[in-house]
Amino acid sequence: MYRTLQHALVASLKQFLAEQYQIADANIVVEQPPKVEMGDYALPLAFELARRLRKAPRKIAEEIVAGLSGKLPSQFASLEVAGAGYINVRLDRAAALQSTPEDDTERTREKIVSADERVLVEHTSINPNKAAHVGHLRNAILGDTFVRLLKAAGADVSVQNYIDNTGVQVADVVVGLVHLEHLDEAGVRNLLDALKAKKQRIDYYMWDLYARVSQWYDSDPAEKEARRKLRLDVLHQIEAGGNAESEIGELVSTAVLHRHLETMERLDIEYDFLPCESEILRLHFWDAAFAQLKEKGVLYLEGAGKNAGCWVMRRAGAEGVSEDGTADEEAKVIVRSSGTVTYVGKDIAYHLWKFGLLGKDFGYLPFHTYPTHECWTSAIKGEAQHPHFGDADSIYNVIDARQSDPQNNVIEALRRLGYEKQADHYTHFSYEMVALTPRCAAELGYTVAEEDKGRAYIEVSGRKGFGVKADDLIDRLISAAAGEVDSRHPELPAEERHEIARKIAVGALRYFMLRFTKNAVIAFDFADALSFEGETGPYAQYAAVRAGNIFRKAGRTEEASLAAIKSLAVTNAAAVLLSDDIWELWLTAGKLSLVLEQCIQTTEPAYLAKYLFQLAQQFNNFYHRHHILTEEDPARKTLLLATAAIARQQLVRGLGWMGVEVPAVM
């Protein structure tokens, strides 16, 4: 409702400015007054126009108000000049209630996403060498939530999870298995079978092994150089394929990947396609990309300086060699002098494929079955019948902020290849790391040094084995939530109590990861995430549950209550009964689609989390202030029930976009 009317207001303003002042490029900012009694929209437009029109802002505001009088849709009641030139706009409250949230959602689809636009979102992308940890969860939850937001706006979205199964971290665990555990390929197969028989987890086993081998590299100064060379040799064997090391790497990475998918599925996170680096290498994606890059002069062979013998790409804004002929030392190396391709080089090839610009494709095989669809993976040769992947119009890569430079290099390569449109539609959805509060680290059994106890957070380290495994975190949250549910609802069957606890725990975790803006470091803490008070998932869930209880006790549905307000609004009784606090709740509920648009345009889901917290707060205040079920005046009761219905409807919808389910009871 709020968004639809805001767009109508802006459209009327644009038409007036064009006709009255011949202005077509004004920046029309729409604000909300600090108090609802001052109006429903505020326009600082006159201040922006003052210099251009050489008039006092208040005079311009008066002209705008006079010019728009009687020309706005019927839902608008009045426009008023305030202060030195603000324009406050009031809605006709009864008429505005005729609009529905669904109207806004449809307009969001029209405005943000074209019906025939293919959007590709890549997220999670955990190295398949150990268990997922709390930092990986931020990536996956951000990415999955953004996918849900795009789908809510009507986008055709494909979800991809890039698997670096030939990288250095997989090489590390292969070194550990072969040189620390002294296993050959048959021995690794036996290990996997033994772990499965004992119901022990391969990803947890590799977590410990990865930490051990990382320390082993540097544990003996006399052997350090030889061990580092061993690591590089194993990496090259894995990249080449067709040998014992690559087979071991494939066995382990595939087993760990299955565990990653199971972990993410616990959080209702699913994927469509798992492109693997092994196929990017063995299907010679890089060769096709290299040919394009050389043909169009994007790469050149450096003949001097530290990068002599390397194929390099100038960074954005660089002019190449200096006047004295010295090499560009800041150029980005794409192919090393040894002939090996850097991470950025492989990523350029991968993104040419994403946009359908490479001239090559993967083979495809089914990999993991979800309740509603199949997740596919890449292969050298695959099945003849498979879904279509790639050829995206827009790409969003959820990758942490530390990868900004490589991401910028890929975008620059696209531009220099002449693919300006694709570069403009390539978004690095960056975010900061997740750490632990000292209290959380101590609760997990880690020794916290005295000097660290006063710090805001402690960084996790997979190489040191320091961090929170994702499944341990989920289990811990479910256990804590179960304690609350068991104490509050002992009468419910155990299975039902467990499912309620699961929804609360998952909601708590997802909301916690989303409430912080992307550029903020998160210091994770169990107590903060699971609190039923404050800006948390359980607080918003509880508000929705509380609203649902009203309809259960009243013996009415939300749909019937919202339908009843229509007839009340037509008689204008609603306007008489609508106090400012009730109207403010309606206004907030009507802004959900505006928030959806904001989240997508800024790639910032935190706006949705903050909005839902505000909506839950306002509903709880409304609940305590008004006696809904015992209200005797029929018209007023109709209004109160409809208000509870619109609040619950938008809470449930918004939480659903965050991947948070609302349990039956809490």
C-alpha cells in the first residue's frame, strides 16, 4: 500500500515539474515525517529546486501544493507546507485501506525485475576439505535470503554453489592423508567406509586433519621448504588429474560436499547447480578464455621486471609501461611464468561461461535430490537431458570483502573484452567476516588468553582448528531452544516440541546473521542470538505467534478479518476509529514491498531485518494497548482484528523472505 501510493505521488510530482518548470531530472526524495500526526510522506523537494528556480523554498513548496491540489489519486487527503519549505502529505486513511500488500508486490515485480531476465546468484562456495563453519553460514544465509527476495520480486533465479575441488585446501588434506596418515587410494576408500559405518563425519575428520597438516608444514624448520614443495607438487597433480592424488582429492571433496549440502539443508538452503573447478580445468575453459583475452589485447606477455615471462592485465586506470620503458609492476598476473593459471584467470573463464560468452559448456549430472527439485553438478560428459544453466543477464556473487580485488579484476577483464553490459550487471555482493565473542569462545571450550577477554571479538581460523562448526552451532541452538519449548509447552508431543525448537533455532541463526549490515564484522554469541527479547528472530516470530493466537481464540481467519475491513473502510467508519498508533501500524505493514525494493537495489537484507523488528515492536505495543478479543463495539473490533491480521500477514511474509518459519506456538 505505502509503496504503491508513494510511486503515484512521485509520478504526479514529475508530471507537474515538467509542465510547470520544464524540469525532468529532479531528484525526488520521499521521506516519512518524524511523527505520524504530521503526515504520511514528507517532501524536501523545494530545497533542491531553490537554486535552480531562484526562489525561496517555501514559495516553491506553495506552488507545488497549489499545482497538485485535486490531481492526486483519491487515497491522498491533503498536502501542506511546513516550516521553511517542507511539504507534508496526508493520506485518506479509509481510502488507503482499500489497497492491499499484494498490489505492492506486483508493482515491485514490474519495476525491479524484467520477466525475461535470467538472474544468477552464486553463494556458499565452501572449499570441500573440511566442515562448514560459522563464517560460511553468513555467506550462505545472505545468498539464500537474497535469492528469496529476488524470487519475491518475480525474478527467474538460478542458484549456484562453486566448488573449488582442485584448490590448495583440498591439496592440504590429500597431503595429510598420504603423508601423515600414510594412506593410498584404497586406504582412503576404507577410511570413508569405516567413518560411515561408525556414523562419524568425514567433514569433522578433515577439519582436524586440515589443522594438523597446516601446523606440520612449519613444525620442523629443516623440513619446511621440502614440505611446502610437496604441497605444491600435490596441488599440480590434482589439477592435472588422472593420478592417485587427484583420485584421493575427488573422493574426499565429493564426500565433504555431500555433508555441506546436508548442513545447509538444515537451514532450508538449496542450490540448482554445483559447477566444479575440476571441469573448468579439464574442459579447457581457460584455453577458450585465453584466446579471447589475447586476441583483444587484454593480456600481454611481460618482458621485464618481477613479472617477466607472465601474461598480465593492466589494472583499471593504468596506462601500461611508463615513459622510460619500465614494466608496469602493478599489473595483475593472470598466467604465471611457469604456465599455471591464477585464480583470477580461471574466474574470468568461469564468468564468461556464466554470461554465455565462452563458447563452451559443461556436461551435467544429477548430484543431490531436494524435496522439490534436483541439484546438478558439472561433468566431463553428462546426461543428454538436463536443465539449462548459464547465459545469465545479471550475476550476483556472494563473496567476502577480502576478495574485492580479484572480483574487480574479473569485471575489468569483461570491460576490456568489450562486454560493457555484462560488466555493469556483475555485482560483487561483499560482506565482512564472522568472529566469536570471548564469552562464546570460552563456552565452546577454547582457552581464551587474558588479553583477549576484553576484546570485542576473536577471529576464527580453520588452519588452527579454531572456530564453530556449522552443525555444532545449529545443534547447540536447537538444544537451547528445546529447553525453552519444553518448559513452556510440556503438554505437546516430543516430536512437535522438537520441530518448534528447530524453527526457533533456525530463525534465531538466520535473523542474527541478517540483522547486521554486510560491511559490519559479526561477533557471534549464543545468548544474543537466541534471546526472545530485542532485535532477534525469536522476538519477531513471537509477535507473529501472538497475532495468530488472537484469531485462534476469536474463531476467525486473518483473511475474513481483512475482508471485513473493506466494507468498514467504504463507510468511512475506519477513519473515525483509526487512532494514530493504529494507523502507524498499518503504514508500517504497508511498507514491506518498499523494503523489498530497497533490499534488492542495495543488496542489503539487513533493511528487512530491521523493518520486521520495528513491525513486531509496533504490533506488540498495539496488542498491549488494545483489548481486541473483549472489545464490545463491533466496528472497532473489526478494525482491531484487521490490524492484527495485516501485521501478522506481513510478519509471516517478511520472515519467509528471510528463510524464517513461524511456529504454531512459542
